[in-house]
Amino acid sequence: MTNDMYSRTLSGRWGILFAIIFVASTLRAPLTAVGPVIDQIKSALSLNNSLAGSLTTIPLLIFAVVSPFVSRIAKRFTIPRTVLWAMLLLVLALILRVLGGAPLFIMGTILMGIAIAIGNVLMPSFVKWMFPLQIGLVTGLYTATMNLTAGLGGGLSYPLSRLTQFGFRFSLIFWGCFGIIAIVLWLIYISGGKRESNRTTTQSTDTASIKEEAQVQILKSKLAWSVALLMGFQSMIFYTLVTWLPSILVSRGISPSSAGYLLMLNQFCQVPMTLIFPILAGRVKNQRHLIYTICVLYLIGFSMFFSHVYTLLIVGIVLVGAATGACFSLCMALFSMRARTHDGSVSLSGFGQSVGYIVAAIGPLIIGVLHDMTHAWTTAIIAFLVMALGCLVFGVKAASNEVIEDN
């Protein structure tokens, strides 16, 4: 890295910061917007329950498949241009989802998964390159945006579907507006920052040997596997909660509508932690105390789910939401901090998210099987506690002050 790179600050770079934020706003909301209108989708597209359930599983599997290849794409086209093409693909995918019947909807879902996977992998590395002295702050801003829009995606989806005669189609296409704004801001950055894009290309060429070595050795790196499995257990908790938390709450005597609002509360409780924890992580060399804090919040929060007392359930939802937001944003920060170069960061991010989303896809299935076997949610809540312990086990190693190039 050059001295020029270390001199970069937020001052005078608000345009690209807003571009990053608007890209982040498209990386979760299109997913969380599906659940509240799933009955409308099933009815309009004549889908059975199994196919409807796959609408949330397909993107996770796409994330797992695509993530390892993103670094090669970025090396060829540069990170800024790859992100721009991903946003164009995302807008196209959101349009396809609402144009016709089930085949177009599924095709749009697959393309959406590819676009979001590219954004998920490249944003930590792009932040590392653009803001090397503010990794924690900028990571916090874009992860907080992801979680805020995720909550809005779930909370506004049904009301938006009632605004017009287009029903769920308007609700799902609405998030394309954010993608269009991201495209405009990204075009402004690329057209006005060719010199910086050229520097990105030059740096990628200069560090190609480092990157190739990182790709070859990453499967043998305990640090890389620890980061990946921390991401995996965190994602497993998030997507399993999105799938099953309302059902758990209904079993505790809460009405279905209230359970939906409490799920949205869980999402919103993630926002402040996604902003705070990357900043804290950036101020210390070893993030183990942050891992301990996250796991304590998880264990206390999930333990509250055993109760039928409304107040204790609310406390549990808030604590689990805070832990989930903190753990997700810390994972995003670790993709940058556990690599010396931005190329290494791309490789680690791609590997970590590929492994992570494979693990995440298993979570909802495990909870469903446990409930079918026991006809109760007690074993499912125990499974959540085990997932939290998984974050602790792999998080301790992932939080150590090392980088994958040396590991």
C-alpha cells in the first residue's frame, strides 16, 4: 500500500460513501421482503409449500456457489466495475421476479442471488482499499444499512403490497429503486475516479502472486476456516430466526400478527450493534472480548425463549437481535482485518461466505426436523444455544491478531 492509500479519509469522499450505503441497502431487503407476502406469491404463481419454501433457500445456495469465484471476476474487471455490473444484474433480477409466472420468478431469484453474492464478497475488500484508516466506521455504516433495510424489507412488504393493484409485485420491485440510485452513484464514481480505478487495477496486478498464494493455501488455513465457520454459525442463526421465530412466538401464546412485528423488532435491534461493533473492532488488535460479549448476549437471549412470559420473550428478542447484528458486522470487519491486502480480503470474503452460507442453509432444515420429531420447540431452542456456542468456539480463533497471508 502506498502512503496515498493511508491518507484517504472520509473528507471529500462522501460520494463513494453514499454509493457504498445504497449498494448495502440492496443486499438483504429483496430477500426479507418475500416472507410477509409469501401467501400472495403462492396463490398468484400456483406454488406448493415446498417450492415456496425454496424461494429463501435458493439465494443461500447461490451465495455458496458463486462466492468463491467472485475474486477472479474482480481481478479481471476491477472491483468498482464488478460491483456496477452486479447492481445492474440485481435490478434486472428484481424486474424478472415480477414480470410473469413461476419460471421467471425463480430465474429472477437465481440472478438476484448471484448479484447479491458479488456485493457481499466485494464490499469488505472495497472498504479496506478505499478507507484503510476507517475500516470499522465504514463497515459499520454499510452493515447497519443492510440490517436496517432488511427490517424495513420485512416490515413494509405487506403494507406496500396493499398500496396498489399490483399486490406483491409492487412490494418486491420497490427495492429496485435503491438499486437504480446505487447504479447512478457508482457510475458517477467510476467516471470521475478513473485514476483511482487504474490504481486498483495496478495494485491488483502487483499483488497477484500474493492473491494466488492466498487462494491456494486458504483451504489449509485454520484462521480462514475459523472466520468462515464464525460466518456460518452467525448466518445459520440469522436465517433460522427469520424462518422459525414467529412460529416459536406463536407457540408461546403470541398472535401471528404480533409475532411478525416482534420479528421486525429483532431486525431493528441489530442496527445499532452493526454500527458500533466494527468501530470497536477497528480500535483493538484482538477482538476476542467482542466475541465473548456476543456469545453472552446470544446465550441469555435464547434462554429467554424457554419462557412463556411476554416480557422475558421481548428481552430475549432484543438480546438475540443485538448479538446477531454485532456478530454479522464483526464478520464483515474480519474479512478486511484478517487479510493484509485487499486481494487477500476478497479471497477470504469469498471463501468465508461460501462456507458460511452452506452452513446457514442447514439451519432452518435442522430446526424444522427437530420440531417434526418432538412436536415442541424446546429442542429447537437448545439447537439455537448450540449455534451460539459454535460462534464462541470459532470466533476465538477468528478474532486473534493474525492475517491469512502469514497463517
